[in-house]
Amino acid sequence: MAATITVAIPVYKRLTYVAQAIRSVAAQDYPAIELIVSDNGCNGDAVLNLVRANYPRPFIFRQNPVSVPIVPHFNQLLAAASGDYFVLLSDDDELAPGYLSTMVAALEAHPDAAAAISRVEVLDEQNRVVGSTADRPLPPSVMSGPDWIARWGRNEHKFVCFTTNLARAAELRAVGGYPNFDGGNGVDNALLVALSIDRSIVYCHRAIFRHRIYDTSFGKSVSVTSLARASRQFLAFLDQHPKLRAYARQYPQEWAACRAAITRVIWTTYYGRWRQLYRGREHYLAWLKAGFALPFIPAYYRRVLPEIVYSLPAVGAFARRRLAAR
């Protein structure tokens, strides 16, 4: 008898792609799926009607009487799951056909692995694939937790994101579920770190998760204040999570390398968005202040300080004149 997979779809206010997300689960060939769709946006009957219209199998629908923050909502879904395995699917993302059966087979072939991750294809608003894990060298099929973290920190592969993966539900609960970072920023990354630090991760190229990115999608719509707060919370999580603390005591050198790699991911993510996305979105003084929102990380401030200096009107104009004169 096949193990049951819970696929959990949290919904808030964006309903544009919910039907596509649901249909992608309906198209799976895996025989034992528990679909849970949870309305956290007080949308009346709209979400339930979408599930009924697009999912021909039995399903579970839940609805919060009032909206809760995103991380408690994720953890509500994890608590409600009765499946052996758990997959979180955002309401604007999709699973390619065969995703679940391929991922379960990969994880069951490696019972010591903590999770299975897949190839990720980036979709735009018109369902066009605009990026993929396959655009860069592919990860090995099995990586130890520290090896995966090192590769992630070096940006060696185009992992894209870890929002959707396959793990055992009981093990996700055992490490505390999704950590309560502001706005849900980085919680999937942190959970995967805690889950796999002393285990291994399976990479499955034949399974495809389709992640949609657009101007109002979660990653691009988050405020700089929220991202800064979540980044600080992620850094604190590395020193406070019980499993990571235990690993650090047992393997101090290995953990020092892992912590440095994860810290690099955190600050480079924040720096890239601060420098590009938020520069045009925030008022100048607010943007300037946001540059100092992270704790003292020498590599980060070596990038930020020149950016701030050259952003000053007089300095920037002088630098442009010098460059034009060359």
C-alpha cells in the first residue's frame, strides 16, 4: 500500500492561479494523495468552489474564521496533515505531472535522507518558463546536509527556491515546523537546514516544481523592513535552534563552515534586493537606513558602504563625470 502524501495549498487573497495549482495536483498519477486547501483570506465560498470545480477526488477544505499570519497558517496545515509525507504548494505555483510519484520513489530509495528536492522551473504570469535549475550545473543526486549547504552558499547551482519539496511529516513536526520569521521570509530555507543538517538530501531532476515569479508575487512584494527583520531572525535561528546547537557542539568546525555559508546566503539575498528592488521603491532616506538594517557582517558592509557613497548625489555625479572622461 502506497504511503499517503499530504499536499497542502495555503490561500490568502490571490486567487488568479489557484485553479491551476489545484489542477496540477489533480493531474498527479500518485495513488494516495490527501489534498488540503486552506483559505486564510476570508474569501467566502470562492476558494471552496475553485477546489470543487478543479479537483475530482476527495479533498479537505479548511477556512480560518479570521486571517492569521503566514507562518502560523503553514503550521496549521502541517498539524492538519495525516499523510506520511508533506508537500507545501503555494497558491500560484504548480507541480509538473509525475512530481509526487517521482519524488517519493527518490526519497524511499534513500531512507536516510531528510528530504527530496526537485528541479525548479520559473514561470511568469503567462505560464512561460523563464528560468530553470537546468540553466546551471546540476546538483548531485545525493548530498549530505553540510555539502548541500556549502553548494547553496557558493551559489554553485541554480536551486531557485526550496518552497516546495518532499519530506516526512513527522520529521518536519519534530524539528518544530516552520520557524516564525517575519512575513514568512526564508522559513522554507531554515526548515530545510534544521531538517537536514545531520542527514542527507536527495536531488531529483526528473521531478519538476514550477515556481511563479511576478511583480506582485510573494518574493517581490515583501517590504524591505519585513525582509530585514526576517533576515535577522534567520541569523538568530542559526544560534538558537536546538538541533543546530546540538550539531554545533558535536561538530564545531563543520558547523562553522555551514553557518558561514548560510550567513552568506542571507546577506547576499538581502543586499541584492536592497540594491536593486528597493532602490527604486523606497524613498532615499528610508533606503539608506535599510542598508544598515543587518547586524555587523564585514562582507555585507564592504558591499553596502561603497553603494551608499556612490548613491550620494554629489559623489555620484562626480563619479559619472570621471567615467565619461576616460
